[in-house]
Amino acid sequence: MTILCVNIDHIATIRQARGGVEPSLLEAAKIAEKAGACGITVHLREDRRHIQDADVYNLRWSIQTKLNLEMAATAEIISIALKIDPDMVTLVPEKRKELTTEGGLDVWREKNKLKKAITRFHHKGILVSLFIAADRQQVKASAEVGADTIELHTGVYVQAQEKKQRAGELKKLQQAAALALNLGLSLNAGHGLNYSNVQPVARIKGLQELNIGHSIISRAVFVGLARAVKEMVLLIK
């Protein structure tokens, strides 16, 4: 069964707009867990635009489910992650000027760098997921560098306007998923998924987790976070 991990980055975005302490990330995580989320995801960016170092430490020792830390494979963030000891790290590409993560990692070109980072995390017993496009070469490279999991980037599927195009992108996700499973990788997915497009992805064979944030936080503005999470959990199931 596919489970939901709620990304609460944009709770921090609202907080940072005023530079205060509200809304509380810990309260958001608690509500999401109670509403059915099986994990909490946060992205500690190099520019600290939303999530701060203290947030990740506080969440690590406060949440009841799993903590998935999204991060770039830079020396500074790796060092922090090793101290925090999350249940999983998800390595993602990161650009300072981007609004949100654009595209997947080029694992094929960064094999040596990523293999070294993965080895360090494995020495601490931390699972490693790589955020990649639904591309055979990237899936194979992920297995070769020792990743435990891949998270398929669903952004192209989400952005497809025509039914035929979206069906084609869904097929690419399904094919990449099948290859990942054959190579012994666990399978997650996420990016841009919302209440109208999530179900076909949730049905992909072998999919374990969906990481969803923006659409849930947006929905929560109108109906509250608990209801927004419950609605998404029901759709995924």
C-alpha cells in the first residue's frame, strides 16, 4: 500500500514571511501525523529560505513517524544531516534562484560524488533516496551508486496538458518503476501532485511513498490541515 509523507516546507515559508515563530512546524507535523500521514518531509536548502537547521533537529526528536530530509549533496548539508540522523535523506538537485526543485539529479554524471555521499550516510545507518527523472539511465545509475530508494520526479506528468501526453508520461513513470524494482530499489514519487492527478501515480505497481506538500498546504488554507491530509490519504488509498 502506498503511504503519504507530507512536506511541510511551506508552513515554514509562511512563518519566515514575518520572521516569527508562527505557524509552528511541530504543530503542523503533529496534525499531519494524526490525520494519517506516515512521514514528514522537509527540505533544508542551502539558502535556508524556509526550513531552518533548528527545525530539523526539533522535528527529529518530536515526530512519531519517519523524518525524510530532502537536501543537496553539499559538504555543509551532508555534515548537518549526519548529525541530525534522519530516517531517510533524499538527495535532490538545487539551484539558488529556483522557486522549487527543477528536474531530477543527473546521477549518471555525478556517480562518484553521490557514491561517496551515500557511503557516508550508510555508515550512519541512514537510508538514501535519489530524486530522479523517469529515465532508464538514471534508474540504473542510482542502483550502481548504492541508493536504497529512488523518488521519481512526477513534474513532467503533472504539467502535461493533453490527455495523450499525460498518459505517455505516466507510462514512462510505470516503466521506470518496473526497472527500479527489478534492480532491487525501493520506490517513491513526488513533485506537483495534487488532488486531481495523484491517483494514477498512486496506482503504480510497487510504489511505497508519495511526497506531497504544496497542494496539501494550499488546500489547508481553506479546510484546515487535518482535513487536507485526510482527503489526500483517502485518494491515495
